[in-house]
Amino acid sequence: MKHMSKIFRLFTAVGIAGVLAMAIPAGTAMAARSIELDEEEGQIGDYIDVDGVDFPPSVPSEEPPFESFVDVYFTSQDASTGDDIDDEITIYELVEEEIQVDTDGDFSSRFRVPTELTDGDDDEDVVGGIYYVCVTMGGDEDIKAVAEYTVIAGQITLSPDNGVVGTEVDIDGENFAEEEEITIYWDGDELDSDYIVDCDEETDNGGDMTCTIIIPPGAAGDHIIMVTDESISEAEAEFTVEPSIEVSPNHAPPGDKVEVSGNGFDASEDVTISLDGDEIGEKRTDSDGSFTVEVTIPEFEQGDYDLEADDGSNAVDIEFTVDIGTEVSIAPVTNAASPGYVGQSVTLTGGGFNENAAITISFASTPEVVATTTSDANGDFVATFNIPKSESGDHTITASDGTNMMTVPFYIESVKPSVPALILPEDGTKAPGRTEFDWGDVTDQSKPVTYSLQVSDTPTFDVLILEVVNLPDSEYTLPEGTELPDVDEENPYYWRVRATDAASNMGDWSEPDTFHVGGWFSLPSGSGWLIHLWWGLGAVGAGFLGYYLGKRRAYYY
């Protein structure tokens, strides 16, 4: 009976196949199976709708019914029709299975873009790039249709995500493609390098990146910061620009002019400048919401007042001091974006001091008196002096007559000096025990430049044989009576130099050169020693010949 049952099922299957052959129109049977995606790109977690046509249809039958099913795969490998799952395609996720094909040979399915591909031989995170949606018939690993899908990946967070123009913002990114070059955009345009403080050139092997930028000029409101990699991964985040204003100087007597500048206001709008509610100026912003205008301080009593800028939508105020008695200003004006330097000549101008009084000008950060002068009959003075040696950053300069004192800020540059070029001893050569070191001069705005020299018997300079700091010249010779111990070429000395400017900005170490010392018979490096040897031998020979001839002559006489 069991054999009869198997035979019956075999005949039934053959009969169904015959019915299918007659039921499926020739056009449908020969048509190419295909799938279509409702969207061709999206992010991880987005829905993808898949519609398939011209697949083997399900055929209603009383007993047994013939049903056609498909499975849907998502893979990062370049898949083609005819490839086999688990053969050519080994990295994938089975996102939908046993989707029934209707009687017309069509089907529809929906799935989310997965975060991982874990159903194949190898696991893989889904990142930005090209992926493939593949369809197989149920129970068959042969791919029947393929469609491309672009995953737009990557995610960034900003800290902070709001502030004024010039704010430093840290960007932390993840889920980008691994070890690919990244690009930063501001409102769709590549961010100028002047606004990039410190940034990874490419993502790491986990698809992460960090970057610190300065917010460029932009109108008030939300702006888009975008990070992309080379695999079309991109991530966006909003930064809200808030209005800000500055006034220079921040105190002045009535009748004087001051400069008011603003950023982060509405673009191409009129901004009204007022002092304690009284309008004192107006200026139209540019396309970035920025403006600069010169205003005259009205006749106010001495004291602190609110200076406000208002474009109708945004208003911001800062404190301004009307100073009738004393004022002082410096030229040039410096700040972090336009710093000064050690040794720079500056001019300090003051007014409202005691008449015919001795004026002392001090660099308060040191502290150090940098100039003295005398005010005139109106209490005014002018003094020119050079910025003394000090560290980079913010500093204060004061002017005092013993009764009145005023201050102005001064900002010193923080750029590292360049790396010195090593000259002597030449790399890999022999040097005398009392070694002479020589390297190229380094020039810097903040003068003078000093040097540090290190000698070690290891390339990592873990142990120092010699260290000399604050060298004023680009050369150094070991003191008389001091010599380096002998070493051979296989275990040489390593030496390096770095420069430090008068603003205490320390440069990078030079790449180290090597030299060795010692041997019972040391010859100078280079080819000149041979000439000196011949000259010496000639002199000895000439002396000997003279002695011999003189002796013979004395004998005959």
C-alpha cells in the first residue's frame, strides 16, 4: 500500500506540472522575473517595499493546491541573477521568507533595512554604501531577481548644538564606512579649512570619527552641519546660530566713535543700534547676518549702559561704559583671530589722565614696566613700546598716573615655531668626542627663538646622555674638557633639536640623526682628510731631506 501511495503522489505531481504548463500563458512563462523597490535609498531602519512580477504564479486547485513562494535577502555583496545563496553570496540577511506569489505571478513584501547581516557565513555591520535586494524561489538558493539599494548611513552629534558665530563645536560621528576620508559641510558647502580646528582625516576601523570646528558666519536660526565619507554615507545635525555683538573699544567718553559689529542676525535686515534705549546708529546685515557700523557716543553721564542691536526678530545687548574721565586705546587691536606677537611695536594712546603727570605703562601679565611718559596739559599721552617676552594668549596692558588707571587687552600668537634642520654631525658619520652640533636657524614672529638639544643612546630618547636648553644660537659645542664616551656605528648616538619662541610656543622635535664617537685613530669626515695627510707626509719628508743634506754638507766641510 505504501508503494501505491508513492506512485499516486508521483502521478499527482506530474499532473499538476501539466496543468501549470497549460495554465501559464506563454508570454508569462517567458517573461523575465523582476523586482522593483519603492525607494532606491534610505537609512538603516527605513522600510523597503518590494514588488515582484512575472514569477511562477500560485494555481488554485482543489487537491492539492499549488502555491508559489519567494524568499527575500539583503546583502552587501555584488549579487547577480543566477548567483547562489551560500555559494557566491555568503554575507546576507534573510529579511522575508515564504512570501506567497499570487495567481498573476506577482508578490509584495516589506522589510526594514537591517543593522547587521548575520545569516550568512560571515557577519557584517550595515554601513553606508550600495546593497542588493535578492529574491529566490521558496526552497531554492538560485537568485531569480536583484535590485540595488543605497544605504545612507552615519550619525553625528554636536556639542554644543547652539551658540554664536565663532563657537567651537565638537563633532562625534559613528556608523560610517571604515577607514574612509571624511568631508565636513556647512549648509551644503564644504567647510573652509580656516574653520576646522582639529579633525580626523578619515574614519577609523570602526567607522567612527571626531572633529572640532569653528562656527562660520551665518544668519540667525538653524543651519545644517553634514559629514560624508567616500561610500556615500552622510549624516546631518542642526546647529542653531544665535546673535552676538562686540564693541571696540568697550568704553569711551561722549563724542567719541566706537565700532559695533554683529553676527548671527537675520540676513539682509536693518539692525538698529541703541544705547540705554536711545538710537545711535543703523546698519543692514549681509547675506550671513553680519554687520559692522561706527557710531558716536552721545552726551551721557559717566557710567555703565546697555548697548543693544535689534533687527526686529533678534536682539542682543552688552555692557558699555561711558567714561568721561579716562580712556586708553591700543594700536593695533589684537584678538584670537588676529593676534600680536612678542617684540611687536604697539602704540598706547590715553586721555583724561592728570595733567602733566608721569604715566607708567605696564605689561600686567609679567608684570613688567614697558614704557614711561608724561601726559600733556590736557591729560593726554602717546607711548610706543615693544611687547615683552611672555606666554601666548590673553594679556593686559595698564596705564596709570598714580590716581587713574586704565587697561587694554593684548593677545599673543600661539603658533609653534618650525622644526630645525640638523646640519652637524651629519647623519651616520663619526664625530670627535668633544662634539660640535650645528642646525639651521628658525625664524618666528615672537623673537628671540631659543633651542633645546638632546643626545641619547636610544632612538626613543628614554635616557638622555646630554640635554641643553635655552640655547640662544643654532649651534653648540661641548665644553672644553668634556667629551662623549666612545660608541661604535652599530650603537650610535641619536641627537635632535627643537625651537621655542619668545611667546613660549614650543615647536616639534626634529627627526633624530645619528653619529658615533671613538677609535684609536680617528680621521675627519669627508674627503679633505686625505689632502691633509699628504701635506703632512710631504712636510715630514722635506724635513728629513733637509736634515740629511745638511749633515752630508757638514761632513765634507
